[in-house]
Amino acid sequence: MHNFTQEDLLLFLYKEASPQKTASIQNALVSDWNLREEMEVLASSIKQLNSGKLYSPRQKSIDAILEYAEKATPALSVQH
């Protein structure tokens, strides 16, 4: 059993893991069926996220968030 976090696996999939972590994960994938399955699920999720169309929020939503933030932190709000 290996103790890789999902963050470790995501870094591996995005080729951002350290060389040592990459080697450890590659070695573990050879013998750990559960790890391979988890990796496939993560890879599939990444593929689905990358294939979807992203939309920008409506200006009304942005304004509502900014208004809420201004009320929540009055000392930090900018005077207009």
C-alpha cells in the first residue's frame, strides 16, 4: 500500500512532481492496481474538465460578490 495524496497524483499527471516523487509513483503503478485505478479516474476527470467550455460570470454576480466582500470587511473597503 502506498501513501500518495491526490495532490501527489495530480502533480504527477501534470508532470509537476519532483523527480523522486515521479519515480516513486511510476514504481508503485507497476504493482498497485488500486493506485492505477485512482490514477485513471483522475486522468479522466482532468480530460473532462479540459474539454468543457468555460464561461465568465455575469457582471451582476461579480458586483454582488464585491458588495458582499465590502460589507464583510469594512476596514479594508476602498472608498469611491
